Amino acid sequence: MSKTNRGNFFEDFEVGQVIRHATPRTVTSGDQALYTSLYGSRFVVQSSDAFARELGYAQAPTDDLLTFHIVFGKTVPDISLNAVANLGYAGGRFLAPVFPGDTISTVSEVIGKKENSNGKTGVVYVRSTGYTETGTEVLDYVRWVMVNKRDPSSPAPEPVVPDLPAAIDPQALGTAVPLLDIANWDTELSGSPFRFDDYEIGEKIDHVDGMTVEEAEHQMATRLYQNTAKVHFNQHTEANSRFGHRLVYGGHVISIARALSFNGLANAFHIAGINGGRHVGPLGAGDTIYAWSEVLDKAEIDGRTDVGALRLRLVATKNRPCSDFPDKDADGKYLPDVLLDFDYWAMMPK
């Protein structure tokens, strides 16, 4: 019997299957420092213990996307080691802050499965949940992945496609942020005078700055999350892929775009929910990422006078500045330099 893990193929997944993933991961202040060095994220609550304590946190929480990547990374050896592509996200909720010293584990449930028409691959839908060592749920989200079949001649299963929400109800997002003493929110220290009431639905923001991705940093980031996908690491195999090189982990693109969004959304300090997301195109080392955002909606949170929720669409591009807000063409197809289309709720002080 082989003692090595070659990952699951499409045939190995069953709807209703529950997978407990190795390996629990204790988050440290070093992880947060490395995350900052990789992306340069400047959101003040996650950057400053002193600022966070003034608001009512015990200390600065870790960056929300660091939590996301760690929870995601646990799933890769079981869910997407044999994936062709990670296709999208939906129904994500950040349920509690994570602090240095917390240990995160992940459990996934297979909630859907559908073979593709080529007979060689299929799409697997999973809901993954991250927990601390005390059982506190910190993140819950759905993703769907295109996975290779082990045997293209094996019969297609009965398709099961889950009904996913178009957006998270903002009233379900309040628990991830404690009630804050918003009178102590110092806009000079946070980097922007603009708060919840200053943004309008339909407003678009060019985040101006660009960030070039280096080969070493995207591999370092993916190792930080213990993501074992060979498409990000193994040039020996990926030289024979249709791209001819390793691909940058899609979450790396999300984190860079989110860090760039500080310029224009500096007070959008907390990602509360993921409504949907799509990796539109691949990215390689040497490419430069730009980003723009659109305010899709605004919501008051019941019982909260300290913060409101902005629904934001974050679009990232490759080697193309965003002053003209590049998006889709007249036929509704993404322009070739669009990388990411990410729809999320962010908390912002009133």
C-alpha cells in the first residue's frame, strides 16, 4: 500500500462527504509580519495593537485574508491537489476575529458534484469551515473546483449543483467585529477622512498604485499558507503545461488587490463576507497588478451604531492601470487583462 498522498480525483468525492484536513496551524505575530512584508497591507486595525485596543480589541487581529488563506491552504491536499482550476467562491462569512496564538483547523463538506462535458474533468463544490482550538468558527465559505478524473471512461455521476446565495445578508455579518468605541477612531492614523456615509452606491475608485509580483514572493506566500498545489511550485511539471510556467496562487492576487485598495478605502478595515469571486485569468511572475473598486451597496447593521457595511466589487488587472475601470466588453466577456472579479462586504466606521 502506498503511504504517499497523490490527492483525490473527481471520482473520489461523494456528496455529503466530510473531510477533516491536516494540519492545525497556530497563527503567530511572525505570520502577520510576513504577510505584511509580502503585500504591504496598511489597514490600521490589523497593523496597530495600540489603535485596536483604543477601539476595544484585546490586540490587533490578524489580517482577514491571512485567516482565509490558512483555512484554504488546509484544504488543498484533499480537495484541489489534482485540480485544473479553482473556479469561484460564494457564501463566505468571517465569523470571529483571529489573534496571534489561535490555532486554526479546517473541515470541509462536499455539497455538489458535476462532470464536465469533456468527460475528463468535473466540478466539485465544497463548504469549508475554519475553527480555533476552542471550537470557535472563524470562517465559513463555499468554493468550486475543476478536478481531473482518474479514469475518463468512468461513468458520470448524477449531477448535484448546490443553490448558492447571490450575496450574504449583511445582518449576518455583525459577529466578526466586537462593538467598537468608534469615538477613538483617529482618521489621521487610519489614513483617510472618509467614513461609511462618504461613499455612494455606484461610485468607482481607481486605486492608482501597481505592484509587480516576483517569483520568490508568490512561492513564499503559498508556502506560508501550507498550500501544496504543484501548479505554484513545480517548474519541472509546469514547463509542460499550456502556460509553460508556474502560476501565481489566486489568493495572492486577492491579497495584493486588497492591499492596493487601501488607497481609496483605507477605513474599510474588515472583510466581513465574500459574496462571490472569480479568477478570470492566470498570472505569472513579473506581471504587475492594478486594481479598482465599485460600491455595489450599503447596509446598516441591526444594533450597530459604530460600523456599517459596504458591498464592494474589487477588480484586479494585469499590466494595465485602472483609470478607465477595465471590465467587460460589449458582449459581456472580460477584457484579456482582467485577473480577478471579487465581490465582498467590508465593515467601515460611521
